[in-house]
Amino acid sequence: MLDLKDLIFSGPPTATPHMGSLLLSEPLLEDNYFSRSAILVLDEPEGGGHFGLILNKPTDVTLRNLMPDWEEGERVPIYCGGPVDLQRMFLLHTLGERLGSTTEVLPGIYVGADLDKTIEYIEEGGEIDGKLRFFLGYCGWSPGQLAGEINRKSWAVNALPQCPNLLRGEGVDYWQREVKDLGEDYRGWLVVPTDPSLN
């Protein structure tokens, strides 16, 4: 008898993640942080672990909450990057060297920036949506942990995500958009209800 898991996990083995890969959680994964999540892998530390940021989980916090005297911070939302070290902030952007010292994660997407140059960009009315996104916390995997989760089909890997949309959208709609980019083998993921008990 064919069950739901047979339908949604019929695709081929997924790729090995590397810096710039996008991880997409399988639709039955139930976790406050990782349910219907999209994670950009930022680094592969020596020894085989992985480090990344959840891209599509908004919070009710803005930069104004963290910098109360800076009114412009009100228009800059903060996203949840993951469950590790929630006091640590990260910035992803598409602005390259305009924001100072930075590292290119994949073509067109950068991590890190000079704070003063970032504040200057925002105060000059620079576009936020699609251009820069702040995160608190991150995701981390010890050596072999992520590979094991991928082998158990908890994650699909897009080795070459389309960068123009990576800093646009949020929530389940974001996840669905990126799952569509995985192709026909993952179409079954899109029909699984958010609450599997409704199936």
C-alpha cells in the first residue's frame, strides 16, 4: 500500500551541501525552527561540520528594538537565523563591497558588512527588501550530522539557488517557492498540508 511518505520521498538522492547551498526541510518535519524552513549554508568548518542561517522565519523584532535610539531601525525586520546563540546577529545582503568588508557566499549574496556603512545605507533610504536581511542566531551541525539528516531525507539540497529571490519573502510561501525550484521530483512536497492530520 502506498502511503504519504512513499509519495513525497520518491525523488533521487539529494546533493551534498556546500557553502552557498540551500537546504529545504521535508514537509513532515515538525520543529519550531525547522518546519518548512529554507537554510543557506554559509560555511563548512574544518572537520566536516556545517553552519547556516534560516532565511524565511520572521520575528516581531526590528533593529529599533536592539538600537532604541535609532528611529530608522524600525523599518528593518530581524529574522530568526536558527536556534544556536540567539544573541549573535548576522547580515546577508546583495550590496557587495558597498557595505565594506564582506564575504561572497554565492554569486550575488554576501555575508557580513561594516556596521557604519550599513547604517548609512539605511539612513539614505536604501531598499531593504531583497537587498539586506538581519538574523539573530544560526544553525550548526557537527561533523557528519547534516549528512546523516540528508540521508534520512530530512532535507533536500539546492546546490545552485537563484539569488535574486533569496532575501525576498518569508514563511511557508518562501519555502514553497524554493521547493518548486527543485523540480518535478519534489512536487509531492507541495501538496502535503501544514497539519498532516488534515490529510
